[in-house]
Amino acid sequence: MAIDRAALAGFLRLRRDSLQPEDVGLTRGARRRTEGLRREEVAALSHMSADYYARLERGDGPLPSEQMLAAIAQGLHLSIDERDHLFRLAGHPPPTRGGVSDHISPGMLRILDRLQDTPAEIVTELGETLRQTPLGRALTGDTAHLTGMERSLGYRWFRDPSTRDLYDPAEHEFLSRLWVSGLREVIARRGPTSRAARMADSLQEHSAEFREIWERHEVGLRPRETKHFVHPELGALELSCQSLVDPEQSHFLLVYTAVPGSASSEKLRLLSALAPRSLV
């Protein structure tokens, strides 16, 4: 497939013009006169330089990689069909549909963009963080940048002991069983050649605890609504976790709240002072 630079440039401009700042979690300034988003805003949302993105819109940029296209598709809040169209215009076959996908639906992103004052994150069925609000990063750390199997909280749980420091020790045993149970269910859905299966093979090789729990063949465990965190700066936090599911993408939007007037509610207020104020 060959890149169609003119069509790619036109599609990017059209999608950028159709978005408003509030659509992507940005604040509209009082003096703003631009219709749609600015190029530099799309570039920031897509985690690339403004010059690189501007060249694509002018039709004289380099051939974008699949990773760059995926980032642009997410930054522009494209649907799956729009993402696939973007890939074809750039001369790449679109990603295979089905199974685990990193592409977050526009609807899920719009909800997350409106939760800037709340700890929240979007994760895959393997516990891989795709996107976090600033308070989400302040609560659990910046985990969206991780790569490979380490992206999965469940994988890190068994391979990196420091992962458990954020959680109440009284819940460690249950959480270990929960992760193994959930991974077994994902493998049953995705098959023996899936990423989930490769993750289980790796954990069986490197973790005696995982092997012992895996042999129980335990399934059906579900996360508890109340989570007990041990934040490195704020101490113990008791939070409710509500989830919104995107069944097509197998993504979960997790939102953490505290009972009004509780000690944890006050700590969440303090958490905002630790939150990085950057684009989600």
C-alpha cells in the first residue's frame, strides 16, 4: 500500500477542525478564536512534536510509522473505523480487530477527559494501563508509559515485589488469587497462543507463588468494590472503585472515590497537590 499524502493531510485537518477543546479535556481560553483544535494541541495529545504533526497536515511529512498513527488516532479521538482509514491513507494495513486492543473508544476518552479532578484510569483486560487522569497518576504512579509484559499490573505483582507496596498487606493474598483467576479466564477467551497465555507461561517460569496458585484452577473471583491503598506520601486510603466496561475493546474505566467527609476524602483533596497538570 502506498501513502496518499493529500488525502491523509485532508483527513487530519478535517478531524482536527471537528474537535473542540472541551471534547478532549482542554480548557477553552476566553480569547480563543480558533475553530477546532490547534495543531500543537493535537501534537501534544498525540505525544509528538508540533513540527512533525504540522508536516503531515501539509502533506510533506515523513512516512508515519504504525506507532505514530496509533498515537494520532488516539489523540484525535478516532473511532475504530476512522483509525483503520487513517492507517490505509498512510500506506499501512490497519491493526487486526478483535482480542486485546490499545485503541480507546472516543466515548470512553470523553468520559475520562471529564474526570480531571478524580483519580481514574483506563485499563485492558490484562490490567495494562492505557490512560490516566492526573490524579490517577498521583494515586498509583505513572504506569501508562510501561512496555512489554511489565505493562500489566498482574504481571508486575508477581515479578516486582515493590508493586505491592501500594496495597494494604491484608489484601495481598486475595489480590494474588484475583490476578491468577482473571488471567486464567482471559486465556480461556483468547486461546493458548494469546498474549495472556504467553504471560502465564512467563509467570509460571519465574514465580513460585504464581505456580502454586495456578495449580488451584480457581476462577470466578471478582474485584472488591473497596480498595485499600497505602500511598507513599498520604498513607492509608480507603476508596471505592467503580468501573465502566467497553465490551467491544475489552477496556475498563476505573474511577476511585471516597466517602464524603471521611479521612480518605480529605486525603484525595490533598492528592490534587501532587498531581501533574499535563495532557492526559
